[in-house]
Amino acid sequence: MVTMSSEKAVRRKQDTNGGQQTTAPHTPNSDDTPNHLVYKKMEQIVEKMQDENSGVPVRTVKSFMSKIPSVFTGSDLILWMIKNLDVEDQGEALHLGHLMSAHGYFFPIDDHMLTVKNDNTFYRFQTPYFWPSNCWEPENTDYAVYLCKRTMQNKTRLELADYEAESLARLQKMFSRKWEFIFMQAEAQSKVDKKRDKLERKVLDSQERAFWDVHRP
């Protein structure tokens, strides 16, 4: 899981119970940010979407020799929005879905383009740790650590896309004098990730990648 190094970024701490992250706001107070009310309205909708009884149906899908954990389809999302929100039609639901996805509240698991389609494309909810109301201001060093870590994980789904490889090469030049430190941070995070349950890692990897799709598209 990504850890911000900037003093300007909101500080977070690792809860020892189950490896879950908790937020520790550092200043400014998130209530003072211009977009705070918009974020809170979106987050209220997301919380309703995640209700176990009346929310969007989330499930683990079995495919050939693998499982896809904690996903829902675009069509299920749009249907839920039409039934439960004050939207007039499918077009308005799609517009709201695009807006919420662009802010990172949910994301397609196989595409870094944060949009919503009314079909069987699989989506996943973002962890509240990465919600924009937490006032994330990730720096280039944080992105460098993340990309460097990805190169250490021998998984096809974690291979760098062309634009990410180009970003990594540019960041290596930019931070050539401190690259050893960045590499050590990435290595430490990679070791922690490898100790996680396989399905948990798959979910967390996708959530971290979606976070960077918002902040470094």
C-alpha cells in the first residue's frame, strides 16, 4: 500500500489490527477544502451503494483457474442508481457514474480509464483510505516508489503500461541522487505486500493502481 512521504500530504498511520490503514489528518482540516461538500455527497452515495442488504451486488466471480474478488458490473451499478437515486434516466446515471469514477470512488478493474459503461465490465470500490476527502497530495517521489515496487512484483497484471514505464524512466533521471533510497522504500513495501493473502493482494493492488490513475493519469 502506498505511503506518502511529503510533509504537506495528509499523514496516515498503519493500524496493527489486520493491516488496515486509518487516517490521521495533519492540516489543513478537510472541512475547509473547496470540494469537501462535493466529496461528502459522493461518499454518502458510495456508502449506500456498499450497503450489504440494499446496495450494489458485489461478488467474487470464478473464472478459469482463478477468482476475481469483490466486483460488480457496470449494468448493476447503473440499475441501482436509477432505482435508488434522484436520476431521471440512464444517461444521467451514466454521467454521475463517470463523475464518481473520475474522482476514484470506484474503477474498472481491467482499464486505467476511469469511466463507467452500462455493460458487464467489472468494477471495484475504492478503499476509503484513498478517498479524495482525505486530502491526498502525492508527490513525484511517492509515484516513483510505487512504480519501482511494481517492477519487483512478477505478476502479469502488474506489468507497467508504456506510459508508466516512460514515467519511471523520467523519474529515475529526476531523482538519480536519491534513487537508492526510493528503491529501498519500494523493496520494503513489496515485502509487506507479499505477506498478504492472495485475494487481498489482488484487491489492494488494483485499488492502489486506481489511486494513481486519478493522481497520475
